[in-house]
Amino acid sequence: MEKKRVAFYTLGCKLNFSETSTIARNFQDEGFDRVDFEEVADIYVINTCSVTDNADKQFKQVVRKALKLNDKAFVAAVGCYAQLKPEELAAVDGVDLVLGATEKFKITDYIHDLSKNDHGEVHSCEIADADFYVGSYSIGDRTRAFLKVQDGCDYKCTYCTIPLARGISRSDTMENVLQNAAEISAQGIREIVLTGVNIGDYGKGEFGNKRHEHTFLELVQALDQVAGIERLRISSIEPNLLKNETIDFVSQSRTFVPHFHIPLQSGSNDILKKMKRRYLRELYAERVAKIREVMPNACIGVDVIVGFPGETDDHFLETYHFLNELDISYLHVFTYSERDNTEAAEMDGVVPANVRAKRSKMLRGLSVKKRRAFYESQLNTKRTVLFEDENKEGYIYGFTENYVRVKLPWNPELANTLVLVELTHIDEDGSVRATVVDHAAVAAGLPAALGL
């Protein structure tokens, strides 16, 4: 009998990518053939996101794209948006199945009859039931693997729906994380990115209990000892949970690279308090200063939200000037969008859409300036680049350990290898050109942060 073909589309974060990859492996274990989303498939699985308004709209576009490829295909929606608004997704034309937070990893149990439904079938738990942990990692999709170590969040930020979509904070066991990391490394993948909803909270709920069994620092120290891993990267970590001890350890680590992505959200203490963030701007500045002290060439990325309710021009300028003076490398700018069932959606002082857009544009401009300055500071230095395996219009791209995007003429021998280069100049597309210094096993036991 001919195998059924399944294709996947992921909206949102690195955590979603790791979970999509795990769900895909479950399908393959059940005898399905995985194909690219651009191909004709019998089943299309869309892993949804609910962080921004845009991700909601994107879902409908992706459904239309799938049905254009095969109008008889079975379409399933999983993920955060599927947990928050299952009936809304089920009502989208062409959607056959919607699975919530606990059901998504059992999707193959729900797919017996692939005939189209008039209305999507919903299987969605109460979010309080999402109290167990399912490990996952992405593999075979890219040069880097995303390794999930934690899920859910106990924070109560007033703009955020993630606790409603993913449940309480809980962690994978240390043993399982280390085993997954070893499995990934054995597949020839050079870099592992640690991911989760609130990874600095790692160790909480590790064995289903509320207390911390391990700390994030202990996790980082244990992963640094796993044989065969060449690069480890921390994804996003809350400033109050990024301890000085962790920063010091990364600076001397064998495998952890000097790159931090730390959400700020606002440079105004008034707004941080309204957001119910767990730090003030002074602590954030301290973290950046500490990183710069021990890793002068580290890359520091920042998340920031503009247009939060009550954000006046003065509040915004506080944020702009704070970031302008801070020694950071780039920004991820999010325009605030109202989310149902959040405190912020009920707040006074709604910022008009045109003002939000203007502020967003100003910060994106600042990000371009910051990234350019960071890249310029790295010219004429030697760095190790992990090259991707895609030929993009005659060029191959990759990232240095400290997250500088490097561009060389296409050479298939460089794909998925670590190469020592000297950074020479910034190209017109914003990436950095380089000359190869040594293509031989560059990472041979040298600390990932060497010379940084």
C-alpha cells in the first residue's frame, strides 16, 4: 500500500520548530512519508502561534496554500493558537482537526479517517491539565538543532497569552536533556540551540514537583561536558534569571557561544511595572555590563515592545535613549497587539495604531544602526563560522560564534562545517565578507568563546 504523505508548517518561535520536528518523527515512526510543505501531501499539519496578531492572520494564509496544493488534503492545526481559540480555528474553511496543548503530541492517534470534515473536530484540554512534560528537538531541518529543555511559564506578564496556551512552568529531566543533546550531536549537527518558554526557570517541575530540582547554571555546566557537541547557544533568557555565575561560565565554556538574547520589553520602569515584568531597567543594564566585562565581543540581542497601553511619548523616548546608549548588538521589535484574556487588553491609554507603527519604525532603524556598529567592531578579527547547506544565488551563508552573518561564494565543501575565517568588510546586503583562514577541524577542543 502506498504510504501517506504528510507536510508541516511552523509559525512562531524556535520552541515550535523543535516540537514540529518531534511530531514529524512520530508520523514517520507510524509509516508516513514526510514531504516539503510546497509539495502535494495527504495531510498538512500547521503548528500555530498566538504571540502576535500577525501569526493569527498567517494561519489562514497557510491553510489556503495547503488546499491550493491539494484541495482534498486533511488539514490539522496544533500549537498555541489551537489551545487558546480552538473553535475559531475549527471554523476556518478547510480545517479538519484542531488539537490543544496536551493532544498535539498524540496527533497520530486522532488521524484514522482522512476524509474532509464540514467543520473542524476539536480536541482541547483545560490548560490546567497541561502539567506534564514532553521532550522534543528539531533535527534534519537545518544546520542547527533546537533542543527544548523547558515548557510553560508561571510569570503573569500583563500582555502575554503564553501561560494560557502552554500551562505552568515545567522542565525536562537533566538526564533526558543530556541524552537528547548526545543524540543530536551523533547525527552530525554542529550547533544546538537551547529553547523553551522560560528557560532560565529550568529545573522547576523537573519530576512533576513544584520546586527546582536543578538550576539553569547546572544544566549549562552538564551540557558543556557532553562529548561530541561542538556549539551550544542559549536562546532567549529573562534578565532576572540570567545570573552572573552563568555569564562567567559561558565566558570560559568549551561549547557555549558568546551570544545572549535578553528580553527587555521597555526601557521605562513605569511601563515595566505595568507589564508586571520582574526587573527594572537598572538590572538589565547591569546584565549587559557584566557580559561586556567578561566577553567584550559577545553579541547581545534585545526584545522590545512598542505601543503598550499607557506608553506616552516620554516613555517611548526613555526606551529609545536607554537602548541607544546601551552596548547591545541588535533589536527584535514587536508592535503591541491586544490579546484576549490579558490584563493589558483592559487597560486605559490605548496607543493609536499609527503611533505604534511610527515608534516601531524608529526602533527598527536603531536596530540597523546597532547591528552595523557591532559588525564593524568585528572586522579584521578571526572567527569560526558554521556554514548552512543552502546555495542562495551563488553564495553560502553562516554565523560566527558571536552571531555575525558571514557570506562567501557558494562552495558545497563548506556546508555544515565550522570554518576559521577573517572578517574583512560589510557587504551591501548587510552581511560580512571574509577570507578563509583554515578549513580543517577548526573547533578542535578550543573554547567556543576563545578570544572573545
